[in-house]
Amino acid sequence: MTLTKSDLDNRRIVSGMRVTGRIHLGNYHGALKNWIKLQHEYECYFFAADIHALTTNYEHSAGTAALSRLMIRDWIAAGLDPKLCKIFIQSGVPQHAELHLLLSMITPLSWLERVPTYKDQQEKLDDRDLATYGFLGYPLLQSADILLYKPRYVPVGEDQVSHVELTREVARRFNFMFGREVDFQEKAHAVLAKINKKQAKLFSEYLNRYQQQGDLQALQQGKELLTQVAANLSVTDKERLTGYLEGRGRIILPEPEVLLTKESKFPGLDGQKMSKSYNNTIALTEAPESVAAKIKKMPTDPARIKRTDPGDPEKCPVWSLHKIYSDSQVLDWANNGCRSAGIGCLECKAPLIDSIIAEQKPMIAREKELERDPELLQHIIAEATDAARDTAARTLTEVKIAMGIADA
């Protein structure tokens, strides 16, 4: 089946990653691996969030541009395909900042102050100056990042669901305040004239049953009908009819849905979650000899002081990585060998080292190809940025017209 533009808009995904440095295996297994899968199923926009990097690290922002390019190079090395998705840098699309500014005019301060991560980050990053407007407003910038592209879904972990909910509230408030056009009803009837008479009559019946009798089944039937006729309508026309059916107005900024990503607390070299903050990472394309050296130095069960001492795998950080990288046969071997002292810790680490290096091998090869042709990476980013900017510009124009600061 060929997807129409309306179908594609309904299958669009947007996500970004804050620019903090090179990608490590925790980033890959926590988010990037999922993106690589999604690019085959949805129309995807993925961006390096360099503006977001300034919200907590503005005093040390030198080199952010280079890090953004390296991050995207890592993404492509990991498996993101520029032919299947749009990969760009946030600041290359100025509409992100402009929509953030416009949305800030209508967003209550209390909405931002109640975002769970706002106080949480202030406590965790108490060594930084976070008493800035930028830090308070970063969840709204995230909302602008999302709403610019009118996605159906935003892939996030449970800890980020509150940010998507804020985005939904902002979109709802904007549509309520600015979705009413002066001649809204006339325009809605003009759209109905574009579909066949039988479907238009059916739509009107559903609308009357829902708005006059509160028939929720009629509302659902009306939405299903709109899905059927979507191929003959523009996105704007479909949104106008949806607003007409629901008794609101045209939906200028559709509310995105959460696409929950399975939580992946990828373990670092010390057993904690892998994070640059903990200095316990393995880079996505780290040299094999460096990977081997790091794994060999990993702490193990403290009870295994001597080679002949039995251990408990559940108390060993190496075991956490084994559960990700090793098959059942190796897991049984490592588990039994540790508990019986049949194998030593270095021996236990050997197949783990082999598995990580094997996973990284094709990534390293792809990265070397990009490294040899820096102009190719620049071209990929530039092409995707142009496409993202076109999409964002259309949304921003609609927003400005609705707010009355631009002419239709």
C-alpha cells in the first residue's frame, strides 16, 4: 500500500539527543538501537540537540559544533541510514528557537516549575549555575522541538514521559487559544465539498450526533471516516475537519503520543549506569585494545580475593554485561565457573571482550569510511537540515498566522 502525505504525517517520529560528547555503548543500547529499528517503520527526524547542551553547560560550550558532527557520525556508524531518516543539528533549524519563543508567551510559569526533572536536575547538578531562564525553559524548548514537525509519536523512556505530557498540554492550550478562525465553519464546509457527497453527509450525521447528543461512538466513527478520506485531503484540511467534528477549531499543533521505549539501564564499567558523569563508559567506536584493557580492569565480586575463592555473579559488574552480550551457554559457563571457582575473573571476562569487540567492528569500519570523507558527512547534515527547515517553516508560518503576527 502506498502511504499518502497524511498517512506519513501520522507515522512521523521526532527525537533528539543532547550533545555532551561522543556516543558510548549505553547511548547505543538505551536509545540509538531503537532509533535504528524505527527508521524502517516510520518517517523519522533525529537531531543533535546542541542548543540543549547550553542549558546546563553554557560556560563550557567551546567545541559544541564539532561534537555535534561527531555525534551524528557515531549515529551513522551505528546504523542510522540518511536515506531512511533525516539527521540534522538543532541550531541549523532556527525555527526551533523561534517557536520556543512564541510558545513561551502563552505557557504558564507553573507548568515549567512542576516538571519533575527541573528540581531533580538542580539537585544532581548542584555544582553548576542553573538559575537561568534557559534552564527553566528547556522543557518548553523540547516541546518546540517536537511540535515543529507535527509527529504522531515521540520515543521516550518513562523518565521523559512528563516532557511529552507538557508538550501535549502546550499544544492543547495553543489550539484552544488560536485554533478558532473567523470563518472556520465556512472553511470546514468547503473541505467537505472536496469529498464525495455520501461521505460528507455521513460526516455531518456523526457531527450532529456527537455535538447535540454527546454520542461518543459517533465521534469515533467520524474520526474513522476522516482516516478513510485522508488521501484526498491536505494535512491542514484534515485537521480542520477534526476540529470541526470535536467542536473546537482547527488543530494547528497536533498532540503527539508517547512511544514508550523499554528502559535500558546499560551498566558501566563500575556497575553503575553507564554515564560520562561517572567516567565508566566504553565509546561506541573505541579501539579493540582499549576495550580489552578496560574490561580487564573492571572490578569483580570482592569476595574473590584469590583465584580459588568462589564468587557470586550477582555481585559482579562483569556479570551485568554478560547478561547483555552473552548467550545462554556462555552465561551458564560463567555462572557455574564463578560460583565454583572453576574459572578466574580474567578468564570470565574473555568472551565478554570478544562479544563487545565483535559488535563494534562494523561500526568502526563505517566510521572510518566517514572519517576519510568529511565532505560526505557535511552533505548528509546539510541535506537533512534543508528538509527539516522546510517542514519546520511550514509549521511556524501556520503558528504565526494563527497568532496574528503574520498575514495568511
